[in-house]
Amino acid sequence: MDKGKLLIISGFSGVGKGTIVEKMLEAFDNYKISISCTTRDPRPAEEDGVHYHFISKDDFEKMIENDELLEHAKYVDNYYGTPKKFVDDCLERGDNVILEIESEGARKVKDKMPEAIMIFVLPPSARHLKDRLVGRGSEDLDAIEKRLNKAVEETDAMKHYDFFVVNDDIDTAAKNIDKIVSNTNPDLPSEDEVLNIKNDIINFSKGE
Ligand code: 5GP
């Protein structure tokens, strides 16, 4: 049996990566999502073992020591990491595995597994991103500010990605990602469109 493909999906906080991934799991039967470990507190609607494995900093450090993580990174004020065994087992069984992770971890995975497909999800505009972060109501203004600043930092990492997908519609974005994986004519933004969105995020943070 062919091995599965490893898919890295990154994008600014609030861009809707989680919803796109949920849609992919619902619409297609050959994808599995890797559930990360994190030291951050659960948001109201999040469940342990479903959205994340919520663990203490001590337990996280033990996993690093025991080499149980494929990668890990610090994002804003917390640690996040990908358990290695689940990914290996799925790929071996022929399932495609989705890692929904930030850009530093994404690069570490790509170094270890160069065949991984790296996809960066973009909002249609900076305003969409801010509205989504405010609208989901899960962070206070200070945390939203930090996440927007982090988005500007992450624009620099965009150069490491193989594909960009604009999330102006969840279904279309999910289908496009599946088309990238199966190599069947995805509808992707032009280089200019990607650059415009990137500049919009950078300028927005300067209050322009
Ligand atoms: P959030 O706190 O919004 O759930 O996640 C914050 C960021 O951490 C997001 O960009 C998310 O993709 C990323 N993230 C989630 N899990 C992992 C992981 O296992 N490793 C890395 N490097 N980043 C992760």
C-alpha cells in the first residue's frame, strides 16, 4: 500500500484553518488530523483529546526529553507540539495526515520530512482577520493584539510555503486543499494577490 501524504497547514491566527480542516475531515475520508499537545488553557468550547491534548508544562517537557514529539514550538505564551507516533502510524497505514501548526514547527517538520506539502491559508484581507479574531470572543484585546503582531511576524515565513489558499469560502478552501494533495487543478491565488494580502496585513498593523 502507498504511504499517506503529510500535509502542513499554517496561517495567521483567526484565519479559519481549524474550520477548513474540520470541513476536510467531513468531506473526504482519507485524511486524519494530528491532535497536538499544548500548555495553553482550553477555550470554552474545546475538549481535551479532541481539539488538543491539554497538558502541563512539566509533562510537555517530559515528552520533549523522551523524544515523543515530531516538532514543538512556542507560540505567543505557550508551547505546542506534534506527537510523533500518531503521524507515523497514519502515514504507514496510507492515510493522509494534516498538521495544523505554526510556521516555526512547520519548517522543522519540512527539514525532517521534505516530502511534506506546506500550505499557508490567507484571509481575503487584514480586516477579515481582525473581525474574526474579535468575533470569536475567545481572547481579550491584549491577546488579540499579540496575535495580530504575530501575524505580521509570520508574513516573513510565508516564503517557505509551497502553496497559498485564500479562505473566502470554507468549502472552496477545503476542496482546493484536497486538489493540491491529489494534484488536480486547484484554484490558487496569483503571486500578486498573495503579495497584496501580505502587504495589507503588514500595513494594517501600522494603523494604515
Ligand atoms: P491556538 O492557540 O490558536 O489554538 O494555536 C496557536 C498556533 O499554534 C496556531 O498557529 C496553530 O496552528 C499552532 N499550533 C497548534 N498545534 C501546534 C503544534 O503541535 N506545533 C506547532 N508548532 N504549532 C501548533
